[in-house]
Amino acid sequence: MKWNGRTRCALVGFGFALLFSVFSFRLVWLQMVRHSYYAAQAESKHSERSTIFAERGTIYDRHDEILAMNVPVETVFADPSVIKAPEEMTPILARALELPADEIAQKLARDGMYVVLKRRVPEAVAVSLGDELRKKHLPGIGFDRDFVRRYPNDSMLCHVIGFSDFNHLGIQGVEKSMDQYLRGENGFREFEKDRRGREVSALGVTERPARNGYSVHLTIDMNLQNIVENELDAAVKEYAPQKATIILMKPQTGEILAMANRPNFDINQRSTAKPDQMINRAILDLMEPGSTFKIVTVGAALNEKKVTLQTPIFCENGPWRYGGRYLHDHKYYGEIPVRDVLVKSSNIGAAKIALMLGDQKFYDYILHFGFGQRTGIELPGEIPGLIHPPRAWSKISITRMPMGHEVGVTPLQMMVAMATIANGGKMVEPRIVKSIVDENGKAISELRPTTVRQVISPEAAAEVALALRGVVTKRGTAAEAAVPGYDLWGKTGTAQKVDPKGGYEKGKEIVSFIGALPADNPAFVGLVVLDDAHTKTAEENYGGRVAGPIFSRVAAKAARYLDLEPHEDVGPQVAAAESPLTDAHR
């Protein structure tokens, strides 16, 4: 087919129209549809955004002693694109940064404008290095300000404070639970740069400063913490237990004054710590509490008015058979009052009191005292413990649980239960954080005692406390827990150690003592727990002989530090608690 001139002109015109249409469409696509994308790409080529890192907040004790702080460091980086004399610069960097020269040379040969040479360089080293490079007119090395976390007290309070990771995020302890307050908010700095990557100040800089983290003030008193830590070290040296815990708490407010565990670790050298050293056993260890649990049994029965402190309980003068199994006391008792069920720590007496309550009522009081649920303390990982409901009980559970068997509790839960007795039957949520404060000293949050519930009546709580005074006398199981010059009360606990495979580990016990001082209006409640303490004889390995004296030393030093007034004379209430049964109750 032959095309004439007019046809060829039309085809050429159509071709040009089609070509210009394609260019027009592409232009519209680039300028309108994809404008934002390509503008951002262009901007990224000629602008840079750097992060201004927020500093992590400081952690203090209740008296503003620093527990966790920041130490300034620098990240040293290179911009190889502007380095003109790498062979001259390499030995200087290698010497200052304490790195092999070969490693430095390889990094300086890389492409890019931000090659990290070394992180966490001490500030003084970085300043000295910068001065030397400037004097020798060697550009291309930059410094980014950073910080590392330091803990002035090393291993002291390690399980409470915890630590943060390389990216300044809380990993354990208060560092983790309070991370949202400690972390702060990073800022940024955005600026224009030329083709060689240099900042062009004339084009302006956009900057949003960082908001540093808030400071966290704990309820911990480091003077009391020091007392507790030293006594724990002495206990470990004397008894070589597998684990040990001491807690001091103010019962009226729930403030934890001291908390320590063994084994422990140095927070500043945590990379060398073993996993079992890093466990906060106060909130993570599940144990059978033993006879300290009898305060729940007696407190419930007094509150329900099933008994009084003078109600006689027949303790069988030996073993007692119930549900096809025998229950024993460590000594043979006949008829003793409810008061002496605590003073003498009678298993049979506690079992018979629980039977008066019945399965469901006894179980309700166990829950009411806070067992089987987390306490709510501001520490991560707390476990709720283990309390089986009545439908899962065996025939003898009602006789074993009153003496602290067949229940799993944490040391802190047992502490809270005893603090409830000390606080007139009113349970207060335990606290480890006192306040959160911003950079200007303004309180973001302050501790307010949180009442959980009235567990038992003030009258019932006072009766339990009165009976427990006898525990620390010659008539009781913990005469060695007494503190000369002070009235106090407390309860011993000795429980066989549960074998994870089932049953109990032969010859291994968990011994404990919980006490309150002074007796009338306790300034603190203290708990001492030792797991598998090694004594000279098996007869010595029980709460009154092992944990009791440790409590006595801690309490005596704490009382002196807190300037508590001694009470040399034994008051009438103590005399009444120690008096024998009247004829009417023999």
C-alpha cells in the first residue's frame, strides 16, 4: 500500500502527539502523583536527621542517696569521605581507642559517612582525642554523646534496682517496672548538607530537644538495707544456705524499707552473673511457709468468734490420727489454750482450730489474707503463689494447710500477711516506689498507702499480736529472737523443702521468722528466710534457732538506727501473754 504525502504527514503528526502525550503523562505522574515521594528522596540526599538521646532518669533511695545514675561517654565515628590522611590518623585512633590498627584501617576504608569506630568511650578520652586530631588538622572523626548506667553500690539492692540494656531499656527490677518514666523521650536535630555531606548552617537547622527521664525515689532506706545485707552475708557464712531472704516493711504504709536475697550479683558486672544469682526470691520463690501460716488459722477463728485466746484445745498428748494419717507436734501437749497453739506452735492445735472453721471458710480467709494472688508491688515478674480450692483438697488437707503445708507462698506474701496483723487487721498494698519526680523537682506521682481490705477485725488482730508476744519468751519457740530492751512479737516457721519431683527432700528445711517491733505500734515488720541451712545437728535447724537470732540482730540495729525508744520494763500485756492457764481452762 502506498501512502501519499498527506497520509504520511498525518502519521508523523500522530506520532509526535503520542510521544508528547507520553511525556506529558510522565510529567504529570512525577509532578503530581509521585511528587511527595521524590521530594522526600531528594530531601534525604541533602538533609540529615540525627537523634538526640534522652538521658535515663536517676534512681534514689528514700533519703536521696543515688542508686542508679548515668556516666557520660562518647561514640566515636568516622566519615571516610572527608578523611585525607588515613595512614596518619590510624595510629592515633588505635592508641586512643585501644583497638588494633588493622581494625581501624579497615573501618576508615569503608564507604559511607557514619562508620562507628568504638562505643562507650570515656568522655575524657574522647575530648583528648578530639583535641589531638584538631591540632594535627585531621578532619573526619566525630563524636556522639551517650551515657552508660552505673550503680554506685555494686551488688547491694541488686534484685530491686535491676538494670537496663545496651539500648537503655529496663530489663529487670525497678529499671524495668518504671521504664516508661525513667526512659524519657528522644529528640532530634535535622539539618541541610551539601554534596560532600557537610552541614550547611545557612539553610537552617530544625531541632527538638530530648526530654530526659524522670527520677524515681524508692521507699528503701539504704542504712537499713546495709544492715540487712551485712546480716545476710553473716548468715550465709555461718549456715551456707542454698537461698536466703530478708525483708523489712512499714506495716502502716506498705513501704518496703529493705529487701535482699542471696545469692546476689554485682549489677555493674552482670555479664558474669549466673541466672540463679539474678532472681529476686522475695517475689519469685514458691515455698511452703510452715508454722508462720498459723497466724491465718488463729486470726480467722478469732475473727469468726469460734474461739478466744483462752479456749482450750486438746492436743492429744502425742500423735493424732485424722483421715487415716497421723499428725505430730514437736513435743507432746495435752490441753492448751488457743494462745499457746501459737506460742508452742502446735500443729494439732492449729488443725483442730481449722476444723472449727470448715473447708470453705478457712479457704476464704487464706485468700482474704492475700495468698494465691500477687501483692501488686512495683517489681516485675511477681508470682501469685499456689493455693488449691477445697474441691482439690484431700481428706487431710484441712489439717495440713493450717500449719503451712500444701500451700505455696512467696516471702513477700507472708510478710504482707504478718504486716496485716501489725496494722490492726488492715491489709495495705506493699510499695517499693515512693515518688516519681521530673527534672524540675515536680512530683509526677507520690506514694499513697493503698488499703486493700480489712482482713480481720482490729480486736482479732490485737489478740493474735498479743499471743505472738509469748513466742519470743522462754515459753515460746523463738526466745533467741528477742531484742533486749524492746517488746516485740513474732512467729517461727519450719517446713520441709518440697521436692520438684514430688514429696519432700529428706533432711532439707526452709526455716523462717517474722516479727514486729515495737510490739504496741510496730515501726517495722521483718522477715528472715533461709533455705536449706546447714547446722551442726538436725535438731538445731528450725526457725527459732536459725532465723530467730538473725532477726534479733537485724531488729536491734534497725531499732537503734530508727531511734526507737527502749522499753526495759515488761508491760502488763506481756505478763498476761506469758501467764499460765487459769483454773477454769486447765
